Amino acid sequence: MNKRMLSLLCAVSATLSVTASCVSRSKSEATAKDMNLLFISIDTCRADHIGAYGSRAAQTPVMDRLARHGILFENCNTPVPLTLPSHCSMFTGRYPPGHKVRNNGTYFLAPGQTTLAQKMKELGYETGAVVGAFVLLSKFGLNQGFDFYDDTLDTHRIFNNFSSEISAAEVYEKFSRWFEKNDRRRFFTWLHFYDPHAPYTPPPDFAAGFGQDPEGSYDGEIAFVDFAIGRVIKDLENKGILDQTLIVICADHGEAFGEHQEFKHGIFCYQEVLKVPLIFYNPKLFPQPRSVRSRVNLVDILPTLCELFGTEVPKGVQGQSLRDLMRGRAEKTERMFYIESMFGKEEMNWAPLTGLISGGYKYISLPQPELYDLENDQAERDNLFLKKNDLARKMDGELMKMMADISEPGVSSKRELTREDRERLQALGYVSSFSNKSTKVIDPKTGIVLENERTACIEEARAGKIKEAEAHLRELLIRNPGLKTPALYDAECEILMKKNQRREALDVLRQARSEFPQIDRFYILSALNAFQMHEDQEAELRCRELLKVNPLFSGAYLLLGQIAERKKNAAEAISNYRKALEIEPQNVLLKIKYAGLLISEKDFSSAMTAYNELLQNEDVRRDSEFLFKIALFNAKYGSLEKAEELLARAVQIKPTGRYLFNYALVLSKNNKVEEAAKNMQLALSRNSAELSEDQRRLARQALQMWQQK
């Protein structure tokens, strides 16, 4: 049965379950007390690419049916089009200036912030999460309150980076294994599906039926996630707890396909990256399905769930409960929302982007300010800043006061702002369009043209067109004299690396560090380059500098460990790897390497502890090669019984000659001669070519000896 047929069956099953549930709805309003909570966030999923939100091309039957029989919010916005800051807003109910996480990779949610997982934990729930991408690793702080937080990505890669991810199928498999152990307890589970994020590479069965262009492939990724959600729903149904589970589905942000010259997301705050799906489903809680037109925000999710589950909303929450809207009650005044993106400021050295949505209008504070009527100009083509300048000025003032309030909870937004307040807001990223300071920095609308040209240079270099890339970059710099941005240094460095001019690349990176001392990638790139050139002192110095800029950059400790190994200083290498593991405890390959070094230092007890920790990881228990390595260690330094157990599992997963040969030897040592002979015979008869000549000779000798017994 192919995946498309499975998808159809899953959708039909979900439909039958939903329909049956609708029949038995109680007339009285229920509460979520003692219900389970399943929270699903889909990365980079814009609302208008889901069937329930009007897309005719979408193949999202599961989400469509949940929306049809639940509460669908037609106009939900994210406050920020970046994964980590947006998820922090979902789970704290606060805007980025409130929770202080403004970008991916370089910010961390502070322990003092109260998360949804912590609130559910207080209520006695078992809390578990499976995340699909690097930007949500536990070291960034969103693991607060979770009993189980699976952020294992590529188990065979020691250096995780922004490209590290797992598929929707893998997220589902991890959930399924966790669910089997926790389905009888009240649980809060968060599943993060990363697939719609670029690059768009849906499985073949989910690419069919869509266009071959990027947008078509993007739709295929969303269809694949919908199928995975259907499998989750089916698991709940099979356990008889679907009606006892509140399901929330949303996205962290959308995706741009050139509508405002942006491709992907992060730079602008137009609706293609801000408008996201938000669906609540449970037949007991919501006996009357409803579509809500009022504008809402991801910061509203936490206070809503606190109210539904009957727990106090944490102090400092800036969202508002959606409960009245869910009941069909109109609110007296429209909600006002803050929006931002600091990506351009931090990655490109452009003007910071802040804005406000209020009364159907969106105001964006930039050197070239923008004002849009979202009701009548949903594509945001007609900038009304000059036509409605009084309104823009009013919203600019409201934006300043709102940002002062959300960045300092408890302070009334009605107070008069002092000069110190204004300076603090500028430090946080707010620069009024009506200020002369706004003209001194590059507007992202100007910057995006330069960025698209720079991206084209990078793509040429990666395609091997080095001369063309160099010429285009040179032309870009001539047309923009004095222009210095982190991204331009990236492009220059990339071209030099493609030319294998590492020394020149180091010089460029030195300039970049001097110009932008807070950007950590310039340090790690310098360190890696120097390491590859065997300039270990330089590499070590850059790693030390990096750790001052970003103490949680585990890659710096990894590289320091490798430098120490090259210097034959095992103790120092072990120390650095241990520090890296404190930051990235789920880094499987690093822990294998760490345990191997401990063995070389004859610290067998610590190595055994490290291996036992590894065996707690489900991905390790399902990887035959990892099991094999740990089994051999146990056979030599630990328990033969444990070695037998691990080798039996490895053989079951993948019966190679190497595994069977060693399994037979361990069985014989455990006095299981008949079973040992059976497995050794298999190794010789089926997998002889995989064995060395010495192994084949030893196998024959062992068989002869065992048969004589």
C-alpha cells in the first residue's frame, strides 16, 4: 500500500472519528480539566496553503477536517517570522521584547520565563516534546518543563548546525514510541514538524500532484506533514482517547515566494510570513464548530490554554485568552498586536523592523515607513503612509508605548516616556520612522535587492562558476561603496573557500570579526579554517573568543576537543567534550567519541556510564552499529550478558556477518554453545564475504570445537 493510499485511509478514519464525536457532544460547556493536550507546531506553514484556509491546491484532509469540526481562527498572526522567537512567544504568551529572544541561534530563553510545559507540569501532566530542527535544540531553553525532550537529529553527525533536521515521519515515530509508554497518563505533548522549511524536498508520493516549482514542492511538504498528523490522530483514536484530548495546531510563521522580493522568510513582516493557521479541536470542549474572523496572535495561545485547563495565567503574559471568541462572543474592541523582525538588523546590519497591527491597519516603522489597510489590501501593495500620515503618526506613538510596556511588564503603557526610555527602546530595536535616526541605516526594502544579488553570487560560487561570482560581487560593491554587512563578508569568504584560498579567507574573517564582534559564525569559521590549516593555536584562540561571545556554542568545545586530541592531550579533550555534552546531551556521535577517549584513558567506569546513557536514547537502541560498538565494550570491560543482549538486538535489526560472528563468540562465552553454533553457521553460509579470511578461519575452528561438545 503506497503512502498516498495510506494518507487517504488515515483521513477517512479521522473523519469517521470526528463525525462520531460530533454526534455525542454535550450541550453543556465542558472544560479541559483532566484532558490531554496535543500541541502541534508546523514550521514555515503559511495559512493560505491549507485547504481549510481556502487553498484549492492543498492536500491537507486531516487538518481540514479538524478545522471543520473545531475552532478555526481565520486571522492569526505570528509576532515574529523566525522559528525560535515565535515558539518562545507561543509557549510564554509574551512578545519577543518580553521574553528577550529576538533571533535564531544566538538567543536563549531564560530560566526565569514561565512556559506552557511548566504550567502543565504543575497540573500533574506527563510532558513530552519531539522537535524537528536545530534551532529548537534544548540548549536554546524551550525544554523548560518537559520530562522528555527529544532533540536528537542526525545521530551520525558530531557538528549539528542550522541544516540539521528530521522528517515528519521520524517525528511521528519518536512520538509513537513515547506515546506507547505514556498513553495511560495525562499528558501534554508538543510535536514540531519542520518539513515545509526550505529546502522543499517532499517524498515522491507527496510531490505528485503538485507543480515542480518551489511553491509546488512546498505544498508537497505540507501534505506530508498532514499525513503524519493523521497518523498521530489515528494513534489517539486507537487508544480511545481522541475525545479526551485537546488538539492545537498552529505554525510559527509563513513563507514568502517573491511577493515583496523576499524568498523564504525572516526579513519582512508582510502577511505571507505573518499569517499562520491556528486550529483548536475537541468535540466536548467545542460542541459548536466555528470560524473566528477576529484578529488574534500566537501570544494568545498560552493564556487561552491556562483558562481552558483551569490554571492561573503566569505574571507578565502579554496575550489575551481566546475563550470568548471561541464561544462566539464578539469583543468590544479589536486587539492590537506588536510585530518585529531583528533578522535584518543582526544578520545584515540593516534598520530594525518593528510594527503594529491595530484596527485593521498595519504600520511598519522603517526608514521608508509603511501603512497598509489589511481589510481592503490584503496583498499589501498600496502604502498609505503619505495618504494617511496622521494615522501613521498615531500608530507610531502607540507602537513606542506598546514596546515600552511589553519590554518592561507591569509598567503602564499610558505613562510618559523619558529620554532614558527612548534610548532603551532604541537598544531593543525600535527606531521611529519619524526620527532623523531612521535615515542613517539601510531599509530592508533597499537591502533585499542587495541581498538577492548577494545570494545569486553565492549560488554561482556553489555551482562552480567562480569567475562569474567574483565579477558579480565586485560589481555589487562598486555600485555600493562603503557597504559593509555580515552577509557580504559571508559571500566573499565563500568564494575564497571555493578557490581554496584559506589564508585570504582568514583575512576576510578577521575583518568581519572586527566589524561585527557579536556575530558568532565569524569566530567558528575562522577556527575551523585555521584547524584545517593545522594552525591549532589560532583555532584555539578563536574558539576561546567565541565562548566569550556565546558561552553555549557547543561547537567551540567540540573543536577544542579535536585540537587537544591532535596534541595527544586526552585529558583536555575529554574535558572539552564533557562541556559540549552538558550543552548538547543528545549528541550521540559526540558521546560515542567521548566514551572512546575515556576507554583510551582506561577510565572504564566513566565510559560505561556514558554508554548506558546512550542506551537511553531510542535512536541508539534502533541503530545496529551503535549497539554493536557498545556490545563489544561490554564484552571486553563490562557484562557478557549485556553484550549478548545488545548483539542480539543488532542481529535482529541487521544480520550482517560481522554481527553474527561476534554474537556467536559471546554466546559461547555465556555457555550457549548450540545457539552460538547456529549463528556462526549463518555467518559463514550467508555472510561469508563480509568476513575477513582470519574471521572465516576462526569461525570454522569454533564450529568444529563446538560440534565436538
